[in-house]
Amino acid sequence: MRLWTIHPKYLDRQGLTALWREALLARAVLLGETKGYRSHPQLERFRECSAPLIAINSYLSAICAEASERGYSFNKDKLCPHTEKVVIRATSGQLFYEWQHLLAKLKSRSPEQYEKCLTVTAPESHPLFKIVEGSVAKWERIK
């Protein structure tokens, strides 16, 4: 499971689709509706925030908005309405680590998207996250 800190606009079609499915799974985990993935490290930052379900729903909304922007038809009925604004702090080190990880994936899987991303000097984060200075998150499995 990869719940990207980077903005979904950088993901290729496969990455955006996978992110949608994985974020829906993450929500199911946070709701206690699964047997597996319950202690997945990617979920720590959601569990640690003040409103985990609002946060994951906000995360899903941004993914769905990006899909709509591209003309994809993700099922908006899977979104849960939320009115509260939640922000999760993420580190610049985590953002940079994920950016390098994404570039490596895109280089072989989606060369055209890879070339577009090479022009980005400072990648944006997913709207849920506020980037602060710091190293890679302790929950990240560094390869």
C-alpha cells in the first residue's frame, strides 16, 4: 500500500488508479472492516491525526478530483461527505523520498509522464498534507 504524500497530479494512469483502490482499502481498514493491513505503516499518520476518517475521506476526494480533471470516471458514490478541514503534517524528507520513488517507477512504466515530472523543481504535496522540514518518516520502508 502506498498512500502518496505527493500530489496525485504527478501520477500516471496506473498510479492514480492504484492510489484510488489503496485509499479505499485504507478507509476500510480505519473503519475496522478488514482483517488484513490493519497495522500497515502507511496508516500511522492517519491514525495519529485528530480525525482519521475525515482525513482519509479528504485524501480520497483529492484523488477523485484529479481523476475527474483527467476525464476518468471514478465512482464518486464511494466518497463520504465531509465538511471539516483536516491537515496532516508531513516532512520535506518524506516528500523528496516519495518523489524519487515515483520517478524511478515512471521511468520504466510511463516514460512520457517521467519526462514531464523531470521539469518539476519542487513537487507539490497532496492537499491533505502540510509540509514541514524534516527527514523521511519513521514508518517509511526505505529501499
